[in-house]
Amino acid sequence: MFKHRSPSQQEKILTLALRQIEIMLKNMQSDGKDLSRLKLKKFQKTHHIDCSCKLCKTAKTKNDPRLRGLLEDGFKVYLPGSSKDS
Ligand SMILES: [Zn+2]
């Protein structure tokens, strides 16, 4: 389904997502919660280093780890310096 989205549609979705997150965080802050230390990062877990699937083979040939197969792909909200950062 989302493979067929046009780039401009993708942009709209990203803008919408940004707005939603901003509004949500702002509302929480208005409620008196201190979110100033909150950080958001892109989170990707690639296949095992010895994996030999098509994607990982390509990544190895082109020497580009970003091309490797993905186990997980998402976002992580975290606090810098917090002890549990798994
Ligand atoms: Zn793989």
C-alpha cells in the first residue's frame, strides 16, 4: 500500500506526523510536565552480521551497511543519560 504513495503525499504525511507529535508534546507540557530533556531518534535494527539474504549480500558487495535487511524500523523516544537505554 504505502509503496505506491507519491513523494508529495509522503511529505504531507510527514508534516502531519510532525504536527501531531508537536501538539501532543505541547499539550503535555501545558499540563505541567517537563519534557525538555526528551529526545527522539530514528531506530533501525539490521540483520545479523553473518546474514546472507539478498539485501545483506548487496550491502556487503556495495560496502554500504545502510542497505542491509531490517529486523525493526521505527522511532525511539528517550532521555539522554538515562541508565536504561536498550
Ligand atoms: Zn539479511
